Amino acid sequence: MADRKNQQRISIGISVVMIFAMLFSTVVGMFQVNQTAPVELPTATPAPTVPAPPELASITFDETYVHPSGIYTVAVPSGWTPDTPFTTSGEAQTTMRNPSALSLVEVRVVSPGEETPVASVEDLDAFFNEAWLRSSWIEYNTWNESTRRVEGDRSIIDFTLSRSGQNYVARQIAYTDGTWIYAVRGVVPSNAANVLVYLLDNVSNSLHVVDRYVGAPLNWTGYYSTAAGHLIRFPNTWSVTDSAEGAPASIAGDGVQMRVEALDAPIASADDASAYVAGLRSGITVLSTEEVTQFDASGYRVAYTLANVDGGTESGVALILNGADKAHVANALLPAVAATDLNALDTAAADAPQSAVEALNALSSFSLFADITTLQ
């Protein structure tokens, strides 16, 4: 009996030892795994590649850009491409980009509005407050104004910026004529400050604003022909439906159909102007012809009606301006306006047809030029 009890004790003791050994082996194994497992380090974020600044001698300014509004022209640096132009009632802007140089140049014409008059360079400098600048830098992760100064009639502001791990420097040069604000801004990588200065000096000096349109609606669209040498502006709800350089252009919108073209020779008299319009198509009756002078060009404005196939009449008006060797014609037809002498229309009258008012306002912008970059 005693032997059996001893054997049971021995058996239990061996089992305890085995269980302890198994547990010890498992714990030791765990420590060994933890000690030998490789440590995973976080992947390093690659630093952005900063391109070498372009050589200044490689940047030329031979191309001229005409903003779609017809308000201004500006030189385009070689390697930069104008894109994303837009106009609102308060601003006409375009951006020129050079992706390989991580650089851009912005040109803005801003109407500050009657509530924010800008009569001096101090007013101009105050216009670019923190709120305005913050909204203009919305595409960047961070921005800081580093310096600000006034030089003569110009406000100059320098900035530091960052986006997607890349650091940039920027400069804005702005001036005013008391009606509009003109601002040129450049952004380049932080290693290209000399390129920034070179770009802005040349672009800002090339900015040419068409003085005769200062104060006109910024958000109108412009159509121009370099071959013909004329330009006309019209509401942005209209569109050019047909055009080719050197050929007549068709423009339509809001009940107005307009044709703009150049003739081979000037029109010498009011009678010749009336005869020209009467001969454009059958069914035209000339109502009145007036001599006009517009932007240093003289000519005639001919009001007429056109009999349509339904037995009704449509109203029209043709503006003819004489250049040195040709006549330039902007002819507006208003199918929805019944027989009306548009030369006698009071555009301020409450009952004046809106399409007629817009057509006459568009005709009043018709301009001739020898070189659009010098158009005043």
C-alpha cells in the first residue's frame, strides 16, 4: 500500500515537472522570437525634387497674350504657357505656368468696387489685406508675408509658401489708375529667387491695358482679329459662333446676331454707307445714317429694318469705321425687335429693348488698331 502511494506521488511529481518544462519552453520561445524578429522602421518620405532654375538668358518675352476680355495684353515668358483665364464682374485674370520649373506668373486686373475706392498708393497697399491674401493663396498649405514696401506708385509684397513639401518664394507687384488695380504675381521654388525678379520685371513692364476700356465691364468678352486690325467687346452671355483669321466673324447671344468684318476699301460718304447696307441682302430698308467718330476713327452708323419671311420686320444697325486702307464693319441684327430706328433709340428709357441696348453698347466698343499691343 505504501509503495502504491509512493508511485502515485512520483507520477504526480513527474507530471508537474513536465508541465513546468513545457511552460518554460514556451515562454523562452516567445522571448527568443521577440529578440530575433527584425524591427520594422517607418518608410522615409522622399524629399521633393527641386529643379535647377532656368538660365535667365534662355527666357525671352517675344509672344504677346491678349486676355479674352480684350482688356489687356501682356508678354509671355518662353517656357510658360497661359491657361485658366477667367473674368468676373470684379476681376480679369490669367495664369502662365511652367510645370518643369514649378513656376507660375499671374496677371490680374481688379475692380475694387465703389465701396473700396483706391485713390492712392496707400489705399492700394491697404487693399491687399490679410483676408484678401489668404483667399488668393488657398492652393498652398502655408503662406507668410515676408516683406512689404511701397516704391513710387507701386505696392510690392514678398511671400514664402509651401505645398506638398516644396518651399516657394513669391512676389506681387501692383499699381492703380484710380479705377482699376493691376497686379502681377510670380511663384518659383525657393532656389530661384533671381528668376522671380527677372520674370516680374519683364512681365509687369509689358502689361498693356487698353485705356479706352478702363471702367467698362470686366466680365465682357473680346473678339479681335490681328489680320483685320479690329476689336469688339460684348456680354459674356454671347459667343463667337464662326471665325477665322482674316475672314468675317459671327457673334450671337441674347437675341442679337452680329457680323464683324473688314472691307477692301474705306467708305467715303454717308450715301455710300447707306447704299452698302441696303445692298447687303434683299428686304433691307435704311432708316437713318449718322456720321460718327469713335476712338479716333471716323465713319457711319446706319440703322435699318429687314423684312422677314413671316411678313414682319426686324431691326438692325451697322457701324462702319474707316481705317487707313479699309472699312471695318460691325453689323448687329435684332430679329425680336420690330421696326425701330436704333439710331434714335433712348438706351436709358425703361422700355428700351434690352437686346438693343446691349447691341448698341457692344458697337460702342468697336476699335481699330495697327498693333494691338499699343491700342490705347
